[in-house]
Amino acid sequence: MLRQFFLVCLCLTTFRPTFAVETPVVAPKPKLPPRVESPADLNQLILKGLEKELKSQPAMNIVTDEQFLRRVTLDLLGRQPTFAESVAFEADLTSEKRERLVEQHLQNLDFGRNWSNYWSDTISYHVSPPELTFLNYQPFKDWMAGQIHQNKTWPEITAAILTGTGKVKDQPQATFVAYHQGTPVSLAAETARVFLGLQIQCAECHDHPYDTWRREEFHHMAAFFARASVKMPRNKGIETVVSAAGKGEYYMPNAADPDKKGTMMLPTFLTSNETEKGESGWSDGRRRQRLAEFITSPQNPWFAKSFVNRVWARLMGQGFYEPVDNIGEFRPQLMPEVHEALAARFTATGGDVKDIFRLIVNTEVYQQTLTTDQALAEKPFAAGTTTKLRSDEVFDSLVTAINLPNKIGKQGKATAAIRFPPPPKSTRDLVADAFGFDPSRQPVEISRTLTQAMWMMNNKQLQTQINAKPGSGTTLSGLIGSDKDDSAVIRKLFRIVLARKPSDKEVKISLEHIQQIKNRADGFEDLLWSLLNSAEFTTKR
């Protein structure tokens, strides 16, 4: 069909990302990290490291204001910029416009919402779904969004998550312990993975075969959760209650004979020695509070490095360690000087979340353009790296572009076969089903799928928002109804959907198609559909 042929042709003219795979080389860690006081300091430190790798000073080709606006808005706010934001940023001719934009974004509640979604996904993708209970992370997302927006420090947020007590819907910070059902081994492994970037779960059954963790260390860690009591009701996860058990000890299973009683383990952190073990008399509150203190201590060698590594990876397309939740001693590390310096800065500020974002996105290295030089593209951080948008970023960008509503389906009725029907899914849930992925995975492992393509092409609700007919109330209908200049509408539509101006070639192809279709509304529907279905729309570039 003519319309389908046009769609393919136009999509082929839009952006296609490339992904480079780097095999990093282990570099020696510096004894003292250099001081990083400003984006300029960080930029010079990165350039110095790149010069060693490339044997020459890399050229810094900085993105245009238009490209910077989309990139930083996606990274900080989790959506593309609105048309009004694009116009306002273009009209600002001051030299400080980028720094001012960054500050505005950091003070926007959407910054908290975006990164609360990231951390919720980081946790939830490793929670085993319980039987007959449906987990709801929305209270946790709302709570964490508020914490980040208020610029609570990362140690404060972490401590609240590890020590959370009460009903999830009233005390959302208890979600982490609640949804792991208070299971000590799961909580020990996930605490280390999420907050320290360490994979210690292999040491549950035996000494870690590829790291230094001993079996006893893992089970000493698990003992911190021995007296956390969790009651999870059927059907509604947010009714789960975390409380303190008055007594109870944790025993490491007897590896030789599982039927025999194991060894009682005292709560002891990974870096502690034998004389720093906890006491069997510690209450649940005391145990989890002590664990939070160990985790967030400035002397902890992993806490700051883990957080910085995750943020850097999401902003730059690749972490200092990959995957980001495995920064063990024997893992390869990229640019250790930069990583150590950022971690030192993060620790010195007391774990100021917004400070580390502000520092990174204001560097020229972050603001680089993509490169066509394959040799340069294969060097980490020597060129801009594309990444796929998370599901929340895809949904919120659809809301920004075409005002996609978040409709909720009907609740199914209980039957003899299905006593607890699942909660109805919203549009955001459907996007999450198609585009969601574990943020801890390496970017090269996250593929575009047929499910994603089919959802974008055929979802009825999205198709409704593409309707150009008068009276439909859609963004497109209002746009073509208020402007009879096809060329002007095309240019505006590109800015609304892709947050950029079209090339002359793209305008020409679009105009030719609209004229050939001989139906203005149908032609513009095709154009909007093709822009939404381009790889560019779901990619940060």
C-alpha cells in the first residue's frame, strides 16, 4: 500500500543509533583521587584519561542547543522537551542558558519522579512475584520522588529503605524489605547489589568462585534481617506489613548435612572483622539500623562508587563498571581516576544527589555529539553514546508529544477458577510491558523487540491520538486546523514529536506524500505515525 510504503521510506530517513561494545582493560587504582571542584575539573580529568587511551587529545564536538535540550531533558526529567520549552530555549541567547536549564530541571518535581522510576525498576526487576499477591510499587515511587525532589541525601534515602517498618501503603520506604518478604538471604544479596554494586549471592551456598566473598560473610550479612517480620496478605501487596519479631536467630545451613541444625550467625558487615560482630540480643530495629550505618559510612569503599557508577552509566551510555551492579575487586574498571574522583566528590558532599548530576551534565564530555569515527566510537566516553529509553521515558514522551492519556482498564471479576483477578492495567503499564527492562543490564543487551514495534504501530489508544479529523480533540487535529501551511505544520510536528527541526529532505518527502495522498488529514496522520515509530523517538541521542 502507498501509505505503508511512505512510512517505511520516511522512517529510513530518520536517525538510526549505533551501539559500540568495548572490552575494557583493568587499570590500577590511584592512591588518592584528584579533586573535582567543577565541571571543568571533571572534563579535564576525563580528557586526560582519554588522551592516554587514544594517544592524542580527542576533539570535543559539542551538540547543538536543540540536541542538548532533548538529551538533558530526557536524562533529568524522563521525557522529551515540550514544544514551548524548545521555543523558549532557542530564544534564550545568553551564554549561561545550558547551566540555567540544568538547574531548572534539577528543581523540577519530574526529576524526582524520573529517578524514582529508575530506582523502583532497579529493585522490582529482582523481586520474585509472590503467589496470589499483586505488588504495587506506586507508593514507593511517590515517596522516593519526594525524597529526591527535596534533595535528601543518598545515605538518608538508603537508610530509610533498609530500616523501613509499617504497612507499605502508609510507610512506602518499607517496600524493599516487604516485597522480599523479609527473607534474609534475598535481602542480603539485594542490599549488596542495589546499594553497593556487589554480587555476593554466589556465596550463599559456597565460597564465591570468582571473588573473595566467603560463605560465612554472606550469612553474617543475612543475619541483619533475622528479626524482620513480614506479613503479606493475599491480593494487595500494599497491605503488606513489616514489623519486628521479638526474638529469632539466623542460622547458616549445614552444607554437609542440610537436615542438621546450622551455625548461628551474628550480624556482621562485609568489611568487618571478627571482633566487630553484632550481638544476638540486638533487636530488629537495632540490626537494620546498624546495617544502614555500615552501608552508608564514608569509609565504605563501595557505597559512593556504586551510586556514581549507576548515574554515570545512565547519563553517558556506559558505566565505569559493566554491568553496573557488579563492581567487584576483580572486575575490569574503565577510567578509575575519574570514577574515584567522582566517588570522592559524592562522599565529600554527604551524598548530594543533585550535585553529582549537575557536575556531570555540565561537562563538555557529556555534551558531545555522536561520532561517525568507528575507532573513536569504540573508546568509552570518547564520543556520545546512544541509549534506549526506559518504559517510563517512552510513555512520558508520548504524553508530551501527543497527549496520550493514561487510561485504566476494567477490573476483572472473581470466579471459581480465578479467585484473585489481577489488577487492571493502565496505558503506562502496557508501555512498561513492551518497553520495560532491568536498568542494571548492560546497554548492549537491551534490544528492540517485535512487541515494541507492534505496540507502537497498532495500539488502539495511540491510534486514537493520531486522528487528524476535526473535532477529535487531538494535538494533530488542532495543529492542522489552525495552520493551512503544510510546510509550517510539518516543521512544527517534527519539533513536537522529535524535539528537533526537520531537514530540508525530510520536509520535501513529507510534502510529496501529503500531496500524493490527496487527503490532508490522512497524509499528516501518516507523518505523525512514522515519526512516532522511528527509532529516533525511543532513543536518547
